Amino acid sequence: MSGAVEAAGAAYGGGGFIGSARRGCCHKLRPVAVQAVIFDWGGTLTPWHTVDHEAMWSALCTSHFGELASASLAAAIVAAEAELWQAANQQHRGATLADLFARAGVTPAEAFVADYFAAWEPHTFTDPGAAGLLRELRARQIRVGVLSNTLWPRDRHEQIFVRDGILDLIDGAVYSSELGVTKPHQEAFRAAMAAVGVTNPAACVFVGDRLYDDIYGAQGVGMRTVHIPNGVVPHFSGATPDAVIHTLAELTEVIDTW
């Protein structure tokens, strides 16, 4: 999933990003009022966290399967997870946790899955500025959406949003675990537009931390784009965002210029 579940990539390359809340140079903004803002989840609505996947799976497997079996089981899960994210990146193919465990040859008990989500919980908290921003967008009659590359089921994401008090501020959400395709596939962005009830991509803004998955993908369907760089996600030279911000609070300033 963008940011939260994907392993950290190579160090952020390149440079030359425009300053806070300033426009990029390559995309002429269309004089269309903003009707919807669609957010990536991990690394965007939830701040980026670098997570040691191998250590996490090793601890879980040791706790549930014992010391002797843990090393091989954890290695199988880590390898399967890498393969699924490679398929997401290269073939834009979605997957689920069930796909992960089946590929790894592991049959997890409910307690194992529960402990897996518990291990992730510290890395899932919504940005403290998100609720205020989403309320402001609502006040402006701008619809709010979420589009996430994720192995997790919808109900897990909704539990997080309920915990953090923002579920009622989201008009529609699309998860690759349900859709079967991942960003930057254009179908993912079209599905997100449908989820918030907007048909004109020029009236949509996509906010994300990944230049390839988020910015390149959204621009492919005609959306305006806002990038939140985090210094860890690999650089992609094939897309220039319409704006760059460093905190969610800066987004309304950008929208005001459009």
C-alpha cells in the first residue's frame, strides 16, 4: 500500500522540487473548479513510516509458530510480499492478504492476522492535520476520496478512519485489494472518481507521495496533481506535479490558486 505497507525503496533521487505550495512548470492548469480531492493513504493521509518488514514477520512467526519454524515461514512471507508488490509495480495487478499467505504457503490463524494488524497500528495513525483539512474541503462543497494500493481489506482501513475520526469526512474510497488493479493504472483513478461521484477528471485533484503511482497515474486520466515528497520514495522523472506541498494544511492554498 502506498507508503504504509510497501517496503521502502531506494533513496529519493533527483532534486529541483518547487517550494511549498507553488506550481510546477509543465502542466497548464485548466480553468475548471475543483469538485473533488482524492488522497493516497500511506505516506499522504498517514505520514510515511519506514518499517522493517523482515523483523516484523520474524517476530510474528516466532510468536505463533515457534522458533524452529519461524525463520523459514518469515522468509517465505517476505519473498511473497516482494513478489506481489513487484507485480503491482510492473503489471499493476492488485492482491490481498489472502493472496500473500497462499503464495507463501502459510495458513494463518485469526490470532496471527490480528497480531499482524496490531504490529502495524503505530504506523497507521492519520496525520493530525487531516481532519481539519477534510472539514474545510467539505465546507467548500468539495468531495473527498481515497485511493490506496493496499493488500488490506476495506474494513481494516475503515477501522483506522473511525479510530481517527475521519471516516464520516470521506465521500468514497477505492482499494486495490478490491479493485484488482493498482495505481498508476488509469482504471484505479476512474474508479476513485466514480466513488466520489465526479465525472470530469479536470475537476479532480489527486494528492500523493509517489511520483509514479500517484502523480503520473493521476495525470494520465487528466487530473491535477499535488505531490507530498517524503525523501524515501524512489524518484521518477516521467511526471512533474502541478504543485508540491510539505504539509496537508498547505493544500487549500494551492486550491485557491486554481
